[in-house]
Amino acid sequence: MLFGKKLNTDIDKISIVDMRGQIVQEFNNISEQTLTSGLRINSVATGAYVVWFKTQTGQVLTKKIIIN
């Protein structure tokens, strides 16, 4: 599960990128409420990833995550 806290906006696009730079999963038009309660990530191997959040205001946020 992927949780997004304190974003205070809906998200246009979420991209999960592996360390080789390949997009593993993408999600579009995610509400703030969905991220607060958790977004299910399926079929992703254990490892380190970068998550890109593009907000409706055009801001891009990046976070490193580890999936067990």
C-alpha cells in the first residue's frame, strides 16, 4: 500500500519508477482521500523505487520508497 499524507490536493498522476529508470506502474486522477487511506500497489518486486506525484496545481513531488 502507498500512503500519501499532508498533500492537501488531488493528484493528476503517480508514477512508480525502478532504479533503472523504468516506469513500473502509473496511476491517474487519484483523490487525496484515496491516498490518505492507501493506494494498493500490485505486482511490484521487492526493492527500492522512486515515486513521482504530479499535483493538480502542476507541482511535482518525488519520494524514495522501499517495497518489502
